Amino acid sequence: MKTLKSLIYLTFLFISISVSSQQMQKGFNYLETGQYEQAQLFFENILKEFPNNKTARLCYGRAIGLNGNPEKANAVFTKLLNEYPTDFEVKLNYGESLLWNEQFSEAKTYYNALVEEAPKNFSALLGYANTLSNLKAYDMALLYVNSALEVSPGNTNALISKKYINLGFAYSKQQAQQYDEAETLLIQNLEFLGEDKETLMNLANLYLITNSLDFAESTYNRLAKNPSNQIEAINGLALVAHLHGKEKKALQLSTNAYKLLDSDTSEKVTQQTTERYIQALIWNKTFNKAERLIEALMLKQPNENWILALRATLNIYKSNFKKSLEDYNRILVNDSTSFDGNLGKANALKALGYYDDAYTSAENTLKFYTNQKDAMNFITVLNENFSPVLDSRTSYTFDNGDNKAFSFGTKVSFPITTKFKLLGSYNYRTTNNAVTKIKANSNDISVGLSYQLLNTITFKGTAGLTSARSENNDFTQLLTDISFHIKPFKMQTLDLGYKRDIQSFNADLLAREIVQNNFYANYNLSSNYNLGWFTQYMYTSQNDENTRHLLFTSLYYNLLSKPSLKLGLNYQYITFKEQVPNIYFSPESFQAGEVFLNWIKDVNTAKPKTWFYELTAATGIQIIDDGTQQSTYRFQGKLGYKISDRSMFNLFGARSNIASATAAGFTFTEIGLRFKYRFGDRNIFKK
């Protein structure tokens, strides 16, 4: 640390009794220019001839201390202090040797006495300021470094000390999430240092942490005005572009920085730039090129943490979570305090479904990096997943068959552990037909549970009752929904389930008490190339002896990720064993195909006090039995506001003329409101 090296000017005493100042000047120059090894050899030779010369002994002690042997230097100054207990210059050097040896508590007591003895001594004031800085007593350190500057205005060493005191103080404020105070301290640095590189880098990082991306960008642009800082500034601008969701711009910037590397570039900057370039390739899903570069680096340095972290990140993006976890474990073997290792492992464990272990890894990160924002945000997201939630919605629907309905429903989930949660729901629906004058209503209530059997298999089961009432029929029926959510392979999910419910779209159907037993399978396949495929098959048997087969499949392509924009094709096939068109839509053969566009800003990625939205537009054709082709359309949308991390609401609506979208008729419209609230800021089972 720079604060451990002397920033104190030593007033050399050129004693000419035994040694002339001319003979000593060469050694003084070595010390002044940082050539400590030469200075050590020089004064070592002087002391062979003049072993008791105080100035030579002082200079020798400084040389060996600054040359990496602080303990030996302290021994030299301790001996001098015993011989010259009242010599203030000896006292100053002894105090500085305590700093070199990181004996900060002892140094604090010692410098406090020196400042009391000589309150206007520049070296004592500055030494005390540096001591307090190392003890993280930054407010007092600033007080004493400012006193030193009053004694010696504009002193370069004092200004450098003040710079590092402000940097340390700003970092402590940042950790305490006192971001405005941290910003003020960093801006103060720039006022007396100008466009200082370290201060600008810290200021840009602060803006990244507070998500003040425009300020971060302008700060990196300031940094780039100095040609020697250009590569590091571009690396920062690439990260800002990524955080803005502008991945192509991030790759363009990082490519420019990567091309600027040459043999004169420092090893540190070369590593940082290579790392950012590979990250940008990963962000843009240019996985093959990123993998080749990582493999080339691994051949040269097979156990370097930063390279292992890049490979782990690549595998996270490719959903190879097990391989990613292996690399994060290797990182932690190399360095148990690694930030990338601990938080990266937490992310991999979460993706694999090992939630308790994910909590542990995130909490380990905070043990080493107090109040680190990314780790805290990770725990916050986990807590949100395992906090009690109330989700309510109400809607009004109507179709061209003069059916109208109003419904209200609410669901509650109450986690007990990361594996087990209790479920409950209540739904009320009232419907009527203006032509037939039939009215009916129903009340559904159910309770159940969800349990993670394995990290890849989750069971969900609910059971309840529906109570329906119409003008000519009152009844109560059992409701149930049992399913297994399975992740058989990476980027694949499979749902297998059984659901018992009642046909309740309109009043006439509800009055007929038609019970449906649905056996279903949903399969979803994602890919690293923006393609996705979803398929659903459902077999339904009814208590009126009718049966139904339903097949739905969707192939889609992700055009954009932020906001999400998908383009796809849907196909649907339905067949009923018996055709009862006067009662409900039950064709022998129904086929529909459509092309759709889906545009969404997901509520889960939206920040508090911002809007989110979703819009789906589709058009296609449908064929019912042997009839002619009919054109179809479908619009669905929602617009919502995320009030806070705990609550949101949205309006939603839909309109469609696809026959399968209604139990009867060919047009259907729905409008409604949804409200969701999460109780508490943390899950109930975590202390």
C-alpha cells in the first residue's frame, strides 16, 4: 500500500565531522529517486567505515525498510531511539517504521504523542494522518492531513495522502450504502488533483453500483481524454453499454479496446481487456469464438481464477450449470475468498435448484465483502422467491354469443422452507346470457402444497370444491390439480399432470355440470441460438361420455432480449369423440395455425416505480371439420406498474375470434385487473 511507504520528507542532517556531505549526497539521491537497493548497499558501505554516524544509520534504516525489510528497519530505529531518545528526527523515523510493519495501533499512540510534542510539525501530522487512515479512522485522518497542508500548503506528499484517505473514506461510505457522501469525497479529490485516474475509476464504479449509468458513461469519457487511459476507459464504456442492454455496442467497444493491446500494454490492462472482450462475446451469444479464446488462455494458464471465471460464465449462459459449478469450486480451492467464486457458485446452485446451498454461498460472499451490492441483491431475489405472496385478479368477459361473465380470483403461496410451500386459492364467477336469460355462479376454493422432491423435480398438488348455482341446478363437485414439474436435461422442462375441473365458460355450460378430467403433458425446449419449441398434449374425458384430444405446438425465435421480442408459429389440433354443437364447441376435427409476435418487458426485470408491458398479436387460419378456411386474429396485452419490490398491478385485455378460445362462438373479449403483493422483505424461515 502506498500509505505504508514513507510520504514524509526526512530533513537530512549533513554531518561533516566524520563524513562530508559530498560523500553522502549520492546515497541521498538513491533514496530520493526510489533506488532503495542501491541506497541500502551505499549506506551499508558507509557504515563499515563510520559505524556510529547517525545520519548514515538513519538513511540505512530507511533504505532497508523501503526495500522490503521493515522488521530490520524497525530494529535499526529502535536502537537509534534508545541512543537518542530526545532526537525528534529519530522519533519520526521510528514512527514511520511502525507503519511499515503495519503496527497501526502502536503507531497511533506513538504519533499522538509526537503531535502533542510538536503540533506544527509537518512530518508528525502527516504520519499521524496516514496511521489513522490505515486504521480506517478516515474522518480524523482528514483532519490531520488538512493540518499538515496548513503547515505546508500544496505539499505533494500531503496531497497524495489526502487522495488515498478520501478514496478509502469513499469506499467505506459506499459499503455503508451512503452513496451521496462517497460521491462528494471523490469529487473533492478531483478538485485538488484534476482528472486523477484512480479517482475517476472509483467514481465511475460508484455510478455503476448506484445504476447511474449516464453518469458512469460521462466519467469514463472523461477518463478517455487521457490517451494513456484509453483502453481502460473503453472497457468501462463497454460494461455501461451492457448494463443498458446494448450488447452489440458493448461488443463493438470491447473489440476496439482489444485491438489496441500491444507489447507495451501492462499485464493488468491486457488481462482486464481480454476479460471484457470475452464477456462481450458471451453477452452477444457468440459462444464458439468465446470458447476458443478461453481454451487458448487455459492452455497457457490452466488454473488462473479469472480464466476459470470466464469459462464458468460461458457455461452459465449456455445453461451448462454443472460444468460452471465445477469451475467455481476450482476457483474457491485456489482462493476461498474469491468474489467471483462465491457469488458465481451461488448463481450456479440456484439455477440447479439447490436453493439452501445458494443461500450459503451468497452469505459467504458477504462475509468477505461486507454489504456487497450484487450479493445482497442475489439474496433479495431468493427471498422474494421464498416469501408469502398474494396474487389477485378480476376480469369481465363477453362474446358474440351474448355471454357475459365477471370473475374474481385470488391465490396465496406460503413457503415453509425452500422446498415446501402451502398453496391456497379462491375463485368466484358469475355468468349470464342475455338471450336465454340463464344465469349461474360458482365459488371455488382449494388448498394444497408444492414440494421439491429432487433439485430437478417439483410436485404440486391442490384439492378443493366448487359450488355452483343456476336456475335449474345446484351442485358441489371435487376439484383437483396434481402435477410434476421436471427438468430432464439442460434447457428443457416437462410438466406431467392431472386436473379435474368444471366447464364454466358460460351459464348454460355451468348449469349442465360437465366434469372434465384432463391428463396433460407440457414440454418446452430452449436453445443457445434463440430458438424455442413448446408442445402441449391433453386428453380429456368428461362425465357426459365425451372425450377430447388436444395438441398445441409453438416454434418461436427470440429477435431481441431486452425488451423481449419473439416471432413464432403456432399450430393447434382438437378432436372430440362425439359432436354436440348445440351444447358446446366439439368438432370432429379442428385445426388452426397462426404467426405471432410477442413483445414484453417482464415485471421480474423491471425496477421499482417503472412500467412493464406485454403485447401479443397473431393472425392465421382455422379449419373446422370439412369447412372452408377462416381467417383468425388474436390480440393480448397488459400494462402494469411495479410499485415497489413487493407490489405491482396491471391492466390486461384480450380479443380473439379463434373458435378454441371460447367454448362456443367465434369472438371473445376480456378485460381485467391484477394485483400482486409479497409479504415481508425476507423469507420467514431465514433468521
